[in-house]
Amino acid sequence: MLRGKTARIILLIIFVALIATPLVLRRLSQTRAVKTDPSSSLSRYGFYFQEVSQTSNINFKHQAPTLDHQLDHIMPQVASMGAAVSVVDFNRDGWSDLYVTNSGEGSKNALFKNSHDGSFTDVAADLGIANVNQSGSGVSMGSVWGDYDNDGYEDLFLYKWGRPELFHNDAGQKFSRVSEKAGLPAWVNANTAVWFDYDRDGRLDLFLGGYYAEDVDLWHLKNTKMMPESFEYAKNGGRKYLFRNLGDGSFEEISQKAGIDTRRWALAAIVADLRGTGNQDLFIANDYGISELYFNDRGQFREAGKDTGVGFSPKSGMNASVGDILNQGRYSIYVSNISEEGVLIQGNNLWMPREGTGGDAIKYDNLARAMDVEIGGWSFGAQFGDLNNDGTLDLYLVNGYVSADRNLNYWYDFSKIAGGNSTIISDAAHWPAMDGRSLSGYQQKKVWLNDGLGKFVDVAQAVGASDVFDGRAVALVDLWNRGVLDVVVANQRGPLLIYKNNVGQENKWIDFELEGASSNRSAIGAEVKLFWDGHQQVQQVSGGSGFCSQNQRRLHFGLGKNPQIDRAEIRWPSGNVFTIQKPVAGQVYKIKEEVQSSSFSLRSPKEQPKG
Amino acid sequence: MSDSTIRSAALDVPVRSRLRFDNRYIAPLFITFILLVGHLFYGILESYERTALAIVAAIVTELVLGRIFYGKWLNLSSAYISGISVGILLRSPAFWPYALASVLSIMSKYVLRVKGRHLWNPSNFGICVLLFLAPETVASLSVQWGNFKWPLIVIWVLGSLIIYRAKRFHISATYVASFFAFAFLRSWITGDPVQAEIAPITGPMYQLFVFFMITDPKTTVRSKKWQCIVVLFVAFVEMLLRLNQVVHAPLYSLFLVGPTAMLIEIWLESRRKVAVVV
């Protein structure tokens, strides 16, 4: 037994050392890449960004809505969404265009048509999809593109805090509003929508997720009790909709019949074949609560969030995107949340399928911390994509909620009310006034580079992603057909940013453009599994991913240096499978599904398709 | 944290009563009840593993240090409460803060002592150190009890009954009354809605704070009157911190006021003893 002075001195030394541990760990963890010049970034990381919105003739600044005056005191945080971007080739010219939403009353959305020479022209007004934020009809929150009538042209679904709209694409020449014919509801306060063929009948269906309850008109409040009833357990949000495509231009709302009945506050949804069944499962990232995962048993959904591990710990889900980050042929799911030093450390979630589990028994583990993609800030949109063509998927994440006065902070008041009982938190009148204060404002972004071995490193500042706007939507797209992924960022109350990606020539790539026949023509839900140099990577054509965004339809694979590609397996939503043996790097493979098989043609990156 | 809220009260009850039920286990059972209700119904824990780690770390530290410095295996109810408090009140996606806070909590009882009495409520010490030194990794529990008022009411009523049985109800009651009074005062000063000022006390963090932390017999002064005055000061300093927008105001307030009160009492007692000797 030791009772003496020596033991007490040893104890004291250990005690002091343990107290110093957090400081040491903090110092050790500060390994973020610092700003470097482009050539250093190119040699060190294999790429760098140039922000080229001005030189691309894109001069778009998002405007936020002005809601009911009863919300004036907290307006910046309520009117904090609506900056969105989706990628589409609306006129089938082989070059990606951008549709960007605005949210000020009377403000115009923009369709930036790619002029093939590095510049863009806003043609939204000419084509009839600009003036969509009129008073009384609500304002835009986001859009997704899908060819719902299989005529070969991508149609536009616009979701709003207000009246959702469907615009039919008339051969790339004009858009016709067909919302009534489609049977869309009169008002939904939505922040997410995804096109997918849930019943695999060859026609695109549509999921639409409500945020505020649909009986709330944010411009004419009946009362101020429209806020979430809890910061982490809220179930008083908007309902969900699943619109089944009837094939005649109309849709039938079947969410309850199909097993989707929830009033959590949905902010992002992603659809993917997570179990390898051929059916598209639905993942919903909810604000103020747990995430939900709906297994799709060929048209009938069942919630499996708790069973799989993704739906237990409530956070503030604001993004849902999938990627095969370890080249295992399986999707991980990335959900962004809130982390604010000293106040709230939710951490973002990277849900990785657990080794040895699959099918209905699939389990997920949150490996965000282990892989160093946990702490972003007040995070919103994120997308996986191979930014340096090295053969592994990287992750681009935007952060920042309300950037107002740099020296004044609303976090104390926010944390005060967020812990309150439902009767307090749910009433906007109880919320302290923001008075021009910032709430997680001016935050840096993350560009996490994947080392392929289970670790990511943030290189945002080094590669030129240095803006501090309040980022919302991120979309990855090869804007200039160069075999690289450029990044487009929509910022709340801020400019649309175009980060042109400059990638070293050593790393190779290959792209796939799919067109369905038995499957929906957009090929949404189709997967390409590529095998090369002992690696395999799966990617899917998505009808919406991230936060209020949609990436390019074309699937882009980085391959690293001197790749030897074995094969590409294409699995269509119809169940058809097509394999290309020994595809060639540096090419865009255009693959058309045929009833019995599929065919493909090649085109060089900058070649325009004929006809 | 409440290292045996009930322990000192247990010394007062007749032996036959203690044979029926050892009061020392009421507090651990109650906090376990809060944990289970909170997690099973609302998932308040970061994870089972992290909370288990906090509990195990506290218990192991207590066993080792008790053996080294007192030569015996100590009763573990106090360490259990400290561990479980860390497990509930600390929020971090990492594992290490849970272990570190628990170990520091228990160690503080052995290191930070004056005249044979430890100064800080153990879990208050461990949690505050982590909140202050590792804000990039750690936050405190700031969520509510679901969307319903009944869990809130049940825990307040049950907690009050238990704390009353332990003869510490006056401490909790004084603090709660002071909190409300200062909430109105803050609202008047800042112009914020009074509901916003009251909101924090409706959350589970305050339930643990009120029933376990501020009532800890080992780290509160001895006289009933001064116990009330000290928690009044805790609430007052908390108000000052809140007016300066300090997020973890109640925890920091107790961290500052609690040991100060203890030191004053120890100093007064030593002066009294000197006077008696003279």
C-alpha cells in the first residue's frame, strides 16, 4: 500500500499530464494543408481549382426570401435555404448546362446554357423556366431533372416552399408547365426531391420530401408555432410524397400505400441499391432528428434505420450522398450535420457498410472520425467524386449557415432555445432576436482527398477552394468535356461559384453516358461497375443527390496512372446487364440499353454527338 | 458528480432501516433510470459504448486509487455516478474524451484536496476541463426530453422525492427558484423572451445538474443555510455568465463557486479550531 508523499507526487504529475492531453491532441491534429500556388498543388495533390464564374459569363447571386413579418427577428436563419444547382444537358448537345434556383420573391431562376467555348448564357427566361418565384406561389428551393415521359429530353421538377412545378422539356426548345396535369399538390414546403424508378416499370417516379408542414404558408402565418418541436426529436415537419408515374403525364401519390409515412424534417434524400437487390432503397437525412432508411421491396418500402444503425442518434442531417469510397463495390452514405467548436459537436456521418453484412441484414458503422471526414462546421451539401483522377472518390463539402456581423455570434441564444421543451422551441415568438449576428458564418469549405486506404485529408485551401460564403448545394460536372470533374457551388445570399478543375495529365479517366430503353431513358438507377488494376468501383446514375443538387448524368471514373482496364459491367434498372471488355481510358462511352442487350459508341471528350 | 448524494443521509438512519435498503444505492439507481429513459425513448446518448467507457474508466480509477491511497476497495456507487454523469452530459463523437473526463473526475478527488476534503464535484471538474480545453471535440448535453412533457414531469417529481428523502431538497429547490428569478431578470435586461431564458432548465442536463451535481454532500458546505446561499450564488454567477453568452454557464458557475465556498468554509473551520485551542 502506498500512502506516502511519493505516491501523491506521482499522482499529481499524472493528473497534470492528463489535463494537458487535450491541448497536445489538438496540436497534433492540426495537419490541414495550407495555401500553396497552383503548380505546387498540381504536383502535390494532382489538381487545383480556379474560380471562373466571371470569365464564364455567370453572374448569378442568390436572393433569400422575405417571409412573414412575425419572423423578422429570426429571418436570416429561417430564410436560410434555397440556393440550389442541378446539372442537365437539356438540349442533348453533349455539353452540361446548369439550372440554378433563386428564392427572393419575384427573383428569377437561371438556366446557364453551355456555349462550348467556356462561357454560358442564361436562357431560362426564353425557355419559360425563369419566372417561377412569383408572390403567392412560393419560392424555389431546388430542382431535379428526369425524363419522365421517356422522350429523350430531361424534364424539370422544381420544388419550392410553395407550389411544386413540373416542366416538360419540348425537345430542348421550350419548357411547358404541366404541374396540373401531373397532379402535383397545391403547396409543399420541400427541400428535397429525387427522381427514381421505384417499381422498375421503366418510368421515372418522384420522391418529394417536406420540411415545414404543408399547411404552413411562410408568408402568411396563422401563428408562429411553425418551428420544430424539438432540436433532435421533431416530428412536426412536412409530409412525404411518392408520385408514381402512370405513363400518361400524370402521377398518383402513393407514399402511405407504399409504406413511407413520416413527418420528420427532411432536408436531403438519396436513392441507391444499397442491398444489391436491384431495387432502389431510399435514404432520408432529416434535420432535427434521426435519418431514415427505407428498404424498397420492389415498390413496398419498410423503414430500417434503427436495424441498420443509421437511424438511432438524432442529429441535423442536411446532406445525403453515396460513394464507393474504398473501391469495394459498395456504397457508403455521407450525411452532413452541425459542429461548432465549444457548443455543439454532432460531427458528420460517414455510414460505411459493415464487413460481412449485406442484403436485409446490412449494418452500417459511422466511420467519419476514423476517416477524418467528421468535422466540417455547419455543413450542407457534399458530393463524392474523383477530383484528381487517381482512382478514388474524394469528397467536397460546403459549410456555413448565416454570415452576418463577423464579430457577433448568435450561438449562445441558439443553444439556449434549442434545449427547451417543445412548447418553447416550437414557437418562433420565443426565439431570441438575431439582431444581425452570425450563426456559424464565414466558414471554410472542405475538399477531402481520399488516399484509398481509409483516410481523407483536407486540401481545400491548398487547391483553391477558399471561399467563405454560406454554401448550400454542390454539383460535380465536367463542364468543358475534358475528362475531369469541375465543381459548382450555390451559396445562400451569395454568388454561384464555378471551380474549374485543373488535373494533371498522368492520371487517366473513363466516362460512361447511359440511355435506357427497357429502363427509364434517363437511366437513373443504372450502375456501372468498373474493374481495373485489381480495383473495382461502382457508381450509379442519380436522380438527385447531396443537398438540393444533382450531379451530371455522365459517370466519371478516375483511373490513376497507366491503367489496365479489365471490364465495365452495366446493370440497368430493368435487370439487364451489359459488359464491355477492355474499355479504353480517355473516352466517353455512350451506352444504349437494348431489349436483349446493349450497344455502345465512343466519342472523344470534346466531340459533339451527331443528330 | 454526486458522489453519493445519499451517503451522508444514510449515516443518520437506524441500522434496521439500512438492513432493509441501503440508501447509498438510491442515487445510482435514479441516475440509471434517467439514463435508460433518456436513451431508450429518445436516444440521448452518443452511444452505449461511449457511456460504458465513461463508467468503466471512473470505476477502474476509483478502484486503483482507493486501493493505493486507502488500502481498500471503496464503495463504487460514487464512481458509478461520476462515470454515468460524464457519459450522459458529455457529447463527443470521439471516445477518448469520455475516458479522460471520467479519469480526471475521480483523480480530482484524490489530488485537489484541502484538509482532507476534496473541493470540486468530481464530474463537474472532469466535464469542465474537457469543455474548456477540448471545445473542438466536446460539447455538453443540450437536447431536451423528446417532445413530451410527461418524462420531464416524472423525472422532476421522482427526483424531488428522492432528494427530499436524502434531506437535500432545500438545495435543489433554492437553485430552481433562483434560476427562475434570474431568468426573469435576464429577460428584462436582454429583452429576450422569458421563455427563451427558461428553456434550458427544461432539458435533461439541468435535471442531472440540480439533482446530482449541486447536492453532492462531499462538495457542499455543511450548514443548511449556507448550502442555500451557495446555490443562490451558483445561480447568480450563472446569470452573469449567461449575460456574457457563455454556453456552459451552469457547469462553469458551479466549477467556480463550489470550491470557493468549500475553501471559505475550510478556512473558517480552521480558524474556529485555532480559537478553541487558544
